[in-house]
Amino acid sequence: MASRKLRIGIIGAGGFAADHMEAFSNVPEAEVVAFMRRSEEPLREMQERFGVEKGFTDHREMLADPDIDAIDIITPTDSHKFYALEAIASGRPVLCEKPLALNARDCQEMLDAAENAGVIHTVNFNQRGRTPVGRMSRYIADGYIGDVYHVNIRWGMSMQRDVRPDVGSWRFMPEHGGGTVYELIHVFDMARLLNGEVARVSAVLNTAEKRRQFIDAPEGFNVNVPDSSAFLLEYVNGAYAVIHTSFVQRGEVPRRGILVDVAGSTGRIALNGLFGLIGSSGENLPMNDIDPGTPYPMPYEQFVAGALADDQSLIDTGFEAGLEAAKIVDAAHRSWKEKRWVDVER
């Protein structure tokens, strides 16, 4: 790299930009130097808010700037592929928000492009690293519960307007990859992280609230994506997972609830909310590994390290992780459509 720090340009200076700015602020080797957003007024507001000097309304101008080393993509899912391929063609490392793309075919194209260009690539599955789920996976890998028998995951939140007046309508538009299947694709990456590859899927996709209003659509519109879903996954190793995702789960604080419970041949480990791990006898398990400075970096930290070293092996969640999760999603959609078990593509 031309500089000691990785100089990052963020494409998509919307709501998630604040989260990414906070994340990169904790990485000494990273510096966000530019935003790109097509609408000029909110772009300037984000620049002023975060003290970022450079702003672009055209991604091509951003990619033409020699002072930008790497690209972070946080636009709606339907544009991930376009911007990623453009960034890859410019030779820059790419961090892309989840879901990587709208289907496995597009994910494969993005992965192939990055590998063929020799470009560092990362998808932001942020339930890994120093998170409780990441710590849980290490307890399991260390044999705390023996052989895994079954995994239960529930990820629920309230997206009703009276609870979340700030929610935009794009989360419920099929063309943007909205709904509880793609938007909560974290659960499939978590399932893989906890017990390996998935062999086949059976799914139920439901739309409980068929008409909604949003801050950007006060007149309301008909919803054609699932707002609650259930999945039964069979692992390659013979274990199984039961997963439930919901946008219509009221009463969660802070507006979402994550429960994970894994049973094995010699014990059990559970996650209650986002905060604590519970062992086989109900004891609280140590969470030291989620403290800052531990050797279990988050995806954005791995991205910076991998980009500066030009070493893809430093990254656990390359585009292949996004591809594998997308394969499960594709199988789930097909399962619901055909009302049967569907094998995950291998």
C-alpha cells in the first residue's frame, strides 16, 4: 500500500455508515477518507458529521482517486455486485456488507472476479470474532460439549412502524433482497460457524403483516417478502439446526432478541440475548475473548490487516463465506416454493 494506514472509501453513506465509522475508528491502521452517495445533500451531511473531507456522488470518481486504497460497500443488497465488481476492476480490496448478493450465482461471480484479480475480499458477517457467538464457536471447537447433536437459533426483532419509525421500506422490497431470509442471513453463517456445512434445507416463509407504512412510504404498500421464517437444516455430519427469524417479534430490548442453544454429546452451551454464554449446568461461561485486544479479530479488522499485508489468509469471511450462506438461502427459497427438502449446492 502507498501509505501506512489503509485509506478507505465508503460507498453508501446511509444509516450503516455510522456503524462502520465506529468500527474503523477502533482500528489504528484504518482511516476513512471518503464517502460516496448519489444524493448530494445527505452526502454532505455525513461528511460534516464525521469530518470526512472527500465526498463523491459518482462511484467512478471515487475509484479514480489515487488516495483511496480500499472500498467498503454498504449499499442495499441489490447493488452490492455492481459496486464490488467495479471496485475489483480498479484493483482495490473490497469489504462488502452482508448479504453479499441476491443469490449464490452472483456471489460466485463476485468471488471469481476477486480471485482472478488477486484482490482482497471480505464480507461483513459481524457475529464472528469477539462476539458471544464467536466465543461460543470456540468453546464448541475446543470440545466443551463434545459432538454437536443439534443447534437452535432464534433471531427476532420488531420492525413495526410504531416501534421502529426510522426503518426504510427497502427492507421489505424483494428487488432489494428484503425480508427475514436475506436480511437476517447472519443466522446461516452462524449455523455454519457453529457446526460446519449444511447438506439440505426445509423452509417455511411467512408474511404476517401484508401491508406496511414506512418513514419513506407513509401511504403504505403491499409486502411481498417474508417477515417471519422457519428453517430446518440438516448438516453434512448428520446433526440438525432449527432456525427462526422474525421482523414481527414485539417486546425485544433493544428491539431484537438473539437466542442460540447448542446441545452435544457431553454438554450444552447457550447464548441469551447478545450478552452472555450459559454452560451445561446453568453457569455463566467466561467471555474474556470478546475484550478488545484479543487475538480474535472482527471481520473489519481482518479486512484491514489482510489488505495492508495483501494476504487473504488473514481473513475468515472472504466472499466464499457469503457464497456458502447464499447457497443455503437459495435452497430455502426453493424448498418453500416446492414444499420439500432441498439439497444445498456443493
